[in-house]
Amino acid sequence: MTTARTATPSTARAINDRLALNLLLEQGPLTATELRDLTGLSRPTVADLLDRLRRTGLVAVVGERGEQRRGPNARLYALVASRAHIAAFDVREGGVSLVVADLAGRSLATAEVPVEASADPSGVGAADAGVAERIVRTLLETARGAGVEQLHTVAVGAPGLVDPATGRLHSTGKLPGWHAELLTALRELPGTDVILENEVNLAGRAEYRVGAARDRDTFVLMWLGHSVGAAVILDGRLRRGFSGGTGEICFLPVPGTVGLPSADSCEGGFHGLVGSAAICALARSHGLSADPAGDASAAEAAVRTALAAGAAGEAFLDELAERIALGAAALCVVLDPGCVVLGGEIGRAGGAELAGRVERRLAGFSPLRTEVRAGTAGGGAVLAGAVLTAGDAVRRDLFGEP
């Protein structure tokens, strides 16, 4: 016989506290009456939890609100966003972008740290010396400039595989040596937790929480930039796979490339069709100007040029959409996500026009009905996802969330 279980008083209090704190986080300052209406809790229960949360320093009275009744104005209660602070990193080959934020995820300060590329083919050279220390120093100076002396959590988005078992970063290409050194230096900060995540996964979280996929529990983000990757969200959960390699579609074998990918190079895979260098070459083949450097900004510019060119850019956009649809089709017939979001520099540049072309071409490749949307989290999607990830970790700690 199954014994019925009920929540203990302490468990019930913790659940009620989390409920109230999340409402204050999402909606801003509320009165006790508004909290009662939103939670369905009794007047004594709300009064008790507000008193308890004020004692812990998580909630404070921030003003009053006049109500249509006699008597004193109602007190306004708000989350104390300064109770903890976080930082987020978007780590690239050419440097880092960082942001310092409060508990509510509001940006307090930002900084950019460019890093000169190493001439050493191994990825480790004189240019890497002292880079990690310089970046950490910039982080601490940026935080202090915003009045922040202690960071609770730092979330880092970086290219490569993040092993779910160990949290270690494994490169799928030739990344600078300072990437690993930066993680080591950040983990030495006293009293600060460090979360490492693949940068495309963070962008996927941003699209899920604040971007184009807010109404979807299942979707795939295709990141189209210097290279290509994907973030897979199924039933509201980010999927990483056994080794953290879910979404490494740059290695996906597809028709139209000059060869096949290998364990050491994705040049023969999907990357060879829609990486930034391939897009620039495609643009030039259609008579459009494109920087031979072939970096992400050059590919973005080529797409924008094609869109502005009207009829002269149609053939290029159609061929680019067909290439993107090849990779999307492979994802869709395996995962059936129902929605693909195009992110990164190319997805951002192409917008709804490119997304519509990909959707129409994808419909010819697969019997599975799939909507294709342009990402809306913007160029800061990785940082936005890192802020959300760090904020979730802090709330789990301070709010006692599971």
C-alpha cells in the first residue's frame, strides 16, 4: 500500500518563498495583497514569508502604493537585486566580451578585451602570455567600477565541447591556448563559482528564454557564423549528449562539399558549405562583393549586400538557403523539433527573408513540417544566455530552488 506524503512545514515554507521570490523577480515590486492574489496564499502566510525574506536580506520595502481604500498606503516589496552579483563571458578567438550584472540579470557594466592572434600554428605562443591574467584583471576592475566587490557566479561561453561529466573544455579545432588558461584563472577567484558552457548552447538558452523560441519547448538553434553549430532544446531541456557534442553539425557530412570531415577537421563537412569563408566565396561566384578574408563579419556583410541588391541578390540567397536547409533537414529527420531558429551573424543578417527561403526549401527535403524563424536574441545572444545561466545558478543557491 502506498503511503500518502504531505509537505513538511519547512518544505512548504521553502516552496512558498521560492514562489514569491520568482514573482518579485519577474514582475518587479508588489504589495502583500498582490502577492496573495498571485500566489493564492493566505494573508498570514504571505505576511510570514515576507518577514522571513526581509530578515534574510532577499526582500526589502522600496516604497508605497496608494489603493482605493481607507487607511495607510500599502507597502511595496521588491527583490534586493544587489544581494548577489554575476558575470558573463563570450569567449572568441579574437578576445572576450564580458558583462557584470545583478541578481535580477540587469547589466551594470560591460567590457571588451581584444586579443592578438598567435602566430604559432599550435595555438600557443608569445601572444598568449599574460592574456588570462589581463582578462581577469579587466573583469575585477569592471566589477569594482560598478560597485561590485564580490562575484557569486561567472558563466563562460566558449567554443568547443564541454564534457558534462567533468566540465572540461575540449577543442574541436585549433583554439588559442589562453582559453584554457582563462578558465583556470577564473576558477581561482575566491568565493566565485564558474560555469563553463558551449557558446552556441548559451545562445540557444537566450532564444528560448528571451528570443525567438519563447513559445516553444522543443526547437533547434542553428548558429551560422565563422563556423556552424546547433543548440538542441527538447521538452524544455538543453541536450548535450554523452560527450557534450550534441549540435556539432560543422562535422555533418553533406552533399556539395569537396570531401568528408575528419576527426581533426570539419572542412569537408557542413562547415564547408555554410562557414563564413564558404558564404563569401558563394557571394563572389554570384557577382557580389565579399571580403576575401572570409570572416564572420565579411559573410554577414555579403548577406546584407544581397538583400539590398534586390533581384541581383536572389540567386545567391536561394543557393545559400538551400545549403542551410541541407543541414537543417538532417537535424529535423532525426529530432523532429518542429522549429529551427537561425542565429549567429548570418542568421541575424538574413532575418525573416532568409528564414522564409530556408523554410520553403526545407519543406522539399523533409515530410516533417518545420517552421524556420530568424533569431531575435541579437548579436549578444551568447552573453545573454550566460547571464541567464549564471542567474539561474545564483537563484538555486539563494532561493533554494531544485
